[in-house]
Amino acid sequence: MITHPVGSRLVRCPGCGSSCLYSTENPYRPFCSVRCKNNDFGAWASESFSVDAEAGLPDVDADLEPAAARTKPD
Ligand SMILES: [Zn+2]
């Protein structure tokens, strides 16, 4: 039977989604490893993270489209 120390619990690693120990024993919490921790920093600035956040964000694609792209200087 698996028991956990008081004050620790299993959480879902934001990096890879696997269960990892959230306690002082895990210096990379809530990540499972330093690799996932580093990956998450990059993911915030990349499109890979937008997969989860996409549903909660308003559609700003129209606003991001430069007006110059629609007009053709002649
Ligand atoms: Zn991970």
C-alpha cells in the first residue's frame, strides 16, 4: 500500500500531464522534473500552450491582422 507523507499530494504536471509529487521533496513542483519546468516557460510564449487557453480567450485574430495587409497601395 502506498502512503504519502503529511502535507504532500499528487498533482498533474503542467508540462507533461503526468502525476507528480507536490511536496518539499520535489524542488520542481508542481512540475515532475526540471525538464517540464523549463519547457513550461517556453510554452507560455509559444502556441503549444494556447491549446489549453484557446477556449478561454476571445477571438483576437481580427485585431491582430494588420490593416496594411487588406489595403493594396496602387
Ligand atoms: Zn512533467
